[in-house]
Amino acid sequence: MHGALYDFLRDQGSIIGGLLALAAGYLAFTGAMRAAEKQVTAANAQTGALRQQNSDLKTESRRRLAREAIIATKLLGSVLLIVRADVAKVTKLLDQPVYFGPNMVAPATIRQLIYQLPLDIVWGNLGVCGTEIVNNYLLLDAKLDEFAKTQVYAVGIIQNELQIITNLLEFLERQLETDAARCNAVLLDTSQPD
């Protein structure tokens, strides 16, 4: 009887071994799946953190550029105010009764009364502004340079040139206001909620 029991158990040993191997395989599979799920979750969390970091960097970059542009528009605006004051001073001088009448001539020094800031001083600030502002500021700079170098002193011609410069100043001031408003909108749009 012991022999038969021994033979039976010996024959069943391979079945039991197979079942134990199947159970061990299942446990290994579920363990590997759980580890893979944890890795996927960790990778998704890392990806989400990187996306947030990229978004924060983009937002901060937009804010920095907007702040720099606002500073540039204020500096350029103050340069335009200086030029505008000088143009007003020259216009007021030419509006005196002594210069009324046809073929009146202004003093030779009148063309030197408008201050022209050297272009290299404002160049760094211009780089932050829009293309239209850069183009129109360069046009204004060229007109001021031309105004200072022209040797025609007829009051009518000088007044016409002053009007062109005034028109350019007004146009540039409007562009600077628009640019500043756009930059302020970017700052408001990207501000951190408190």
C-alpha cells in the first residue's frame, strides 16, 4: 500500500510542480504589471511636471519681454518728449511777428535747436519694440538729421519740415502707447493669481 501511495504521489508531483510554477508565474506577472504601472504613473507625473515647468518658463519669458518693452517704450517716449519740446520751441520762435511775410529767413542757428539723441543710445531699446516703431523712429532720426544739416533758412520751408517732424512724433507716440497697452495686457494676462 505504501508503494502504491508512493507511486501515486510521484505521478502527481509533476502536476503539483506545474501548478506551483503556474502560481509563481502569475505572482511574477502581477508584480511586473504593478511595477510597470508605477513606472508609467511616475513617468506621467514627470511629464506633467516638465510641461508645467515649460509653461511657467514661457509665461515668465513673455512677462520679461513685456516688462522690457514697457521700459523701452517709456524711454523712447521720453526721448520723443524732448524732441517735441524742442520742436515747439523752434515753432514758437518762428511764430514771432518778425518772421511773418513772404521770403522771410530764419537765423542760421535755428536748425541746431532740436536735440537729436544719438541713435546708438536708443538702439538697445528699439530692439525690444515692434518693427513699425523701429522703422518710424529711424525715419524720425533721419528727418532730424536732415533738418539739422539742411542749409535752407526760409521760414516757410522750416515750418513745413517742423510739421512733418511733428506728424512723425504724433504717429510714433500713438504706436508707443499701443505697444505699451499690448505689453500691459500681456502682464495682466500672465499675472499669477494671489
